[in-house]
Amino acid sequence: MTELIVTVGEPEREAPLLDYAFSLARQWHAWVTGLCVIPLDAVVMALPDAAGLLAAEERDALADEAWWRGRCKAAGVDGGWEVVCGVYRKVVAERASLADLVIGRLPGWPASLQDASRRLAETLVHGGCPIVLVPDDWVARPAVGHVLLAWNGSAPAARAARAALPLLRMAQRVTVLDGTHGPGGKTAAPLREWLARQKVSCDWLPFQPRVGVGEAIHAEAGRLGVDLLVLGAWGRRRTSERLLGGATRHSLRHSRVPLLLAP
């Protein structure tokens, strides 16, 4: 059975995230685990009576299981609820190793993008599982109606396409934004032939941006009215596994559509 994990931080603020996750679960016939992480970090541990505060927070989170099961029942999906205390990125990365997809909230701006990006990168690297990030103001509609795949022939872009394959097969429409003929484009990975073998029909659009790559990708996503944007998590060669490429950083700041990122 397909396994989805939804990272739940503040239940009262999670409506767009949960609407998206449940819509995808219905399309994919998936099990949905709500994962609540009680974070252990230096700031928390330095608080007076940190152990008591963490215990109270864990009790409150465990009590949310009835809320979660009610949401699953109302959405017509099967799911479970898990509460784990630990370092956030480590918990999510380890739990993601038994999942097909992790779904979370887009960090947003002007939130701490640097911290969110580092946490995202480490989760991708160590968890090895693709992540979908949903904007807080996303309006629920078919999770994979129209999918846009940003393609430049690179290994990260190829891994993202492969990770998204089940969603591409479910989509009503798939468009490939083909940047392999522009500056920085590569042609080693034969995506067109691979998608044909996978029985995925696509529209191909040439992509030679005159502005920043991230800005141009999102302009096309807005113009096409897509429901999901798929891209590799790193848009340039990285000097460290913890650094995200420029197009990814732009996406985390400005995306108005759900993003699928893959390591």
C-alpha cells in the first residue's frame, strides 16, 4: 500500500496542507500517517523544567489522535497518528525511509528560509524520500490534475522525474518545461524516451529563460495554472549536501503551487 506522511505542527493552521494530502491520498488510494514531532533542540532543552514542558506537549499531541482520525474519516481515507520526540530533521528523515512521499507546509517568506532550507536539505539527503511542500493559501483541487516537470537534463531533475512517476501516471495532464537546449542544459538523460516507455503522455515546452531560472519556472507554472511543480532539489552543483540551488531557494520563497522536490 502506498504510504504518505504528513508533518503536522499546528492542527488549527493545517487546513490547506491536509486538504491537499487527503486529496492526493484519495487519488492514490494511500495510507496517510499524521506525524507530529516534539522537537528537541538546544533552545528547548535550556528552558526551565524542559522535561515537564516536553511531557505536557507530548500529552497534548497524543490527544490529537482523535482529531486526526476524525479528519481521515471525513476525507474518506485510511490513516494513523504518530507522535515522536527528537531532533526534527532526523525524525522526519528516518520516518521517511518507510514512506513513498512526505507532505509538509512550504516554509514561506519572510520566515527563516535559511533554517527551513537546511532542514529540508538534510531531510532529503538522509531520508531519501521525495517531499511535497504545500503553500499555506493553496486552494484544494485535484492534487495531480496538471503537473509541470522542470527539466534540464541533470541528475537531480532525473531523480525528481523518477520520484514523481506515480503522480505523472495519475495526472490529467503533464507538461515538461524543457531547458536542455538553453544555457546549462544537459542531454545525457533521455527523458522523452523514458516517459514514453512509462506510458506518460506529455506536452513539451522549450524553456530558455531570459531572467532567473527560478523566476521563469514559476512564471510558466502560473501561466499554465498547474497543480504541482516537480523539480530537482538542487539546481546547480552543490559544494555540500546541505546547500540548495538557486532555483530551489526561489521556489521556497515564492512558489504559489505545491512543489515536489527529490534528492
